[in-house]
Amino acid sequence: METMTPGETGVRVIANAEMAAAWDGPEGEHWAHHADRYEQIGERQLSRLLSAAEVSPTDTVLDIGCGTGAATRAFALAASEGAAVGIDLSSQMLQRARDKATAAGIPNVSFVQGDAQVHEFPAGEYSLAVSAMGTMFFADPVAAFTNIGQALQPGGRLAILTWRALELNEWLTAVRGALAVGRDLPSPPLGAPGPFGLADPDHVRHVLDGAGFTGIDLTPSNEPAIFGSDANDAFDFVSSFGITRGLTQGLSEADRATAMANLRQIMTDHATLGGVEFATAAWLITARRSS
Ligand SMILES: C[S@@+](CC[C@H](N)C(=O)[O-])C[C@H]1O[C@@H](n2cnc3c(N)ncnc32)[C@H](O)[C@@H]1O
């Protein structure tokens, strides 16, 4: 069901009210505050996305769930005679995105606040829709990708990054393991809106096929992510994660202290000369809007 958000958020019509509350709230604030760090963490996956999308100088690009705009800027630079538009739910992240694009002096980039599932994109405006981890949060993924498809020209391309299953993503299993302190933590269900919403390849094919895409291809993209320059730096960053706050809430003082000590130890265990490194596992998904 569509709901109206309070006027001051700037989001007109949204279908994903819970996600908007998080991303246009505390989660977005955290990402906006740590924008440089998050962009650095995603750098290697982003360069895989750029190659897979085969962006040309004349492309008109839509970046879905653009956050602070790293992909939007990269695609705008590659589409030097075209343009790139980023859409996101989070006013805080979009503010950082606009500031960063201005500071970088990139003229052919713009940003809009909205819910990509229901936003009224100009029909057939874009030749390429991309996303770096911004399309797994839709309550109704078929409706969302149908809406995104309508924004594409017939035959227009889709290239998105999504997380593969939790157990393949050491960056998260390590943090969860450190914070479990004897608890059996429930795994986020595959296919539910959230980081693993598009982790199951059969579900991805079903969603994109249902939304009118063809030539659907999934390729694993496993790249290391650097969480900090050394163990202390990485610990400070990971301590402020929403998941860390969530998983330590309600713990006794002693268990909380153990959990945080475990977390610090994990950062030490993963320290390398190049920084504190964790394995990540994503899907690079490409498809085309049916002509
Ligand atoms: C994991 S972050 C990734 C941000 C950015 N692409 C990056 O790589 O740093 C997910 C982003 O998707 C956005 N998002 C989630 N659901 C959305 C929706 N329905 N419409 C638009 N943006 C959405 C969030 O606000 C958030 O900025």
C-alpha cells in the first residue's frame, strides 16, 4: 500500500515505508557520516559493475539506491556525452551525493529523492539502469523492476550488484559470530526485503522475468573489502554499525563487554599490511528490457 511521508522528507509517494524510515533516518545518517569509508569499501565491487555494464559515452544512466553517489559519479564520468541520475530514499545520503558531485566538478550528474518502486520516471528515458547494492530492499520486487523497466528504452540494459547468501559474506558472518556470545542468531530470510533480498538466483530470474527483462545473467563477484587502516580504526567503524547496535542491545553488561572484545579480536585477526580485510560475495546481474 502506498503511503504519504511527512512533507519535510521530500519523498512524495513511497511504497517502502519501513525502509524509508530507516534510510531516511538513522541508517542513512550513519552512511552519510561515514560516506568516504563506505565508498572506499565498495570500490572494487563498483569497478566490476562498471565493466559489466559496458557503459558508453552516450549512455543515459539511472543509478538506483545511489546513496552518496559513488556509482552515479563513476557512470556520469564514463557517459561523458550522456548523463547519470541517482535516486535514493535518504535525504542525508543525497545531500552528501550532491556535495561530492559538486566538489568533483562533474556536470552531467543529478539526484532525486524517491522510492524507485513507485517513482514516476519519465518513460523510456534511460539506456542503462545500474545499482550498487540498492535494489534488494523492495517490498514488491516485481513491481519495482517493472517500474524501473518502464524508465528504460526498449532493449535498455540493467546491471546491478546484489549480495549473495549470508554464509558467503565473511564481512557479516565474522561480525555476527563475534557478537553472538552464545546466542543462535536467526539468519535473515533469503528473498525478504533487506541485504539478501536478491541473493537467491532462482528468485532473481523469477523477479526479472516477471518484470519484463530478458537475457538475465548472474556472475559471482567476490572482492575483498577493507574496513579500516588497522584494527583500531576498523573496530571504531564497525562498532557504529546498525547491526552492532542491534545485536548488542539487551545484552547483560558482561556479555556486551565480551561481544565487543570479540569484535576487536576479529579486526585484529583480519589485519593485513593493506588494512583490515574481509571477503565479500556479490552477484553481478545483467539483463535487458524486452524490446
Ligand atoms: C546498501 S546502500 C548502497 C548505497 C550506494 N549504492 C553505495 O553503493 O554506497 C542501499 C541504498 O539503497 C537505498 N534504497 C533502498 N530502498 C530504496 C528504494 N525503494 N528506492 C530508492 N532507494 C532505495 C537506500 O536509501 C540506500 O542508500
